[in-house]
Amino acid sequence: MKVSEDELYGRIIKLALEGFFDEWRNASDVASELLRRGWAPKNFKHVRPALEHLVALEVLERERKPRRKAKWLYRKTEKLGERVTMMERGGGQPDR
């Protein structure tokens, strides 16, 4: 899978490659970190579906946090490095 930092998926994957998902994180944690870095998506409602898609691609894994109002938590999988190639900004050559 090739992704760019210019896309929401690429930004979330970049967080994973930098260690953000070494610990379990919820969708609010991810949205807050995107905002902190100036990478806020046009609509934050796209963050959760992007995380779920990355779970389906086995880039992230998820677990339900038991509470009265359960939340999904996400962390990177061991397959992250073999499943993802980051492209340079603007869609150029791979950035490794």
C-alpha cells in the first residue's frame, strides 16, 4: 500500500511509523494529535472510518475498551512496515 502524507490515511500511518500507536489510542487521541500537528482533516468524522479501514488492511489492530460506553482502541500491528510505503509529499518517490 502506497500512501502520501497529503492524505488522511498517510498522516495516520505516519503517526504509527513515528511510534504514536505503540500504545493503545482512541479516535479522539488520534484527532487531537492530527490537530496538534496542523493536519486537521476537513471533517473529523472521517478519522474513525480511516482507522477502521487501516484495521481491515492489518496496519492497525483494535480492541474494545470495556466501560459503560465502550470505545475502540487502536495500535499498530507487526505488519505495519511491510504493508506500507510512504510517498514523498506531492506523490513523488517513496520516502523510507
